[in-house]
Amino acid sequence: MRVPHRGCNWIMCLRFISPSTNNVIRRTALLRAGCVTVMKYLLFWEQSEMDPVERAEFSRGAREARRDEERFGKVVLPPHFYATYKGVTVVEIDDPKQLANRMALVAPYTRIKAVPLIRSTLYSESAEELGRS
């Protein structure tokens, strides 16, 4: 169970947190109640060179595991190569543990650099609040 963020409507959150509720419905309800902060990350990744057969087997296993959005976050932009053994993916994460899981899954063969993406409107609002616009 997630702890609601400051300013969250506790009653709205608690109503949707029950063992019988589907996880996807619960996550959606918590998002609407403002209890979960969703962040998008741009993941730059670089794979080490390895045997093509071993790479195919490793990739297939990792791909199957990453389908679990509760553990690994939601893929917004699927993996795209931009150079040999280098690529980029955009994921939506609502728990830092999901990002850690994603990095640990491919750790021996792939290095990942995660860059948070912040909406420009959010940046503008913060700049105005701080008097830096």
C-alpha cells in the first residue's frame, strides 16, 4: 500500500485500496485522487557486446519480465537504437523501486542512465512562484 502524498484526499485513497481491487484500477484511482506522482524518464542505455545467440536469449527473457507494469513501470516510447549497442526508451514510473527493478533486470549486460522529464508548464509555474520568470 502506498502512503498518500501531502495534500492527498485520504478518504478517496482508502476507498480504492483493498485486496480484492484490481491493481490497474487501484493505480488509476490513486492517480486521480492525487496520491501517486507519476514521472516520465528518458532512459539512455548501452549494451555490452555479447554472443548473438546469448543476446537473443537474454533479450527475450528481459522483454517478457518487463511486461509487468506494476514492477517495471509503463513504456511510453519503446526501445529505439540510435547507434550500435546504444538506444533510448521513455518510461512512466510512479515508484522509484520500478526504476531500480528495470535497471537491475539488465544490469550485467546493459548500463542505463535515467533522465527525468518535467513538463514545461510545471517548470514555468515553479519559476513564477520563485519570482524567476
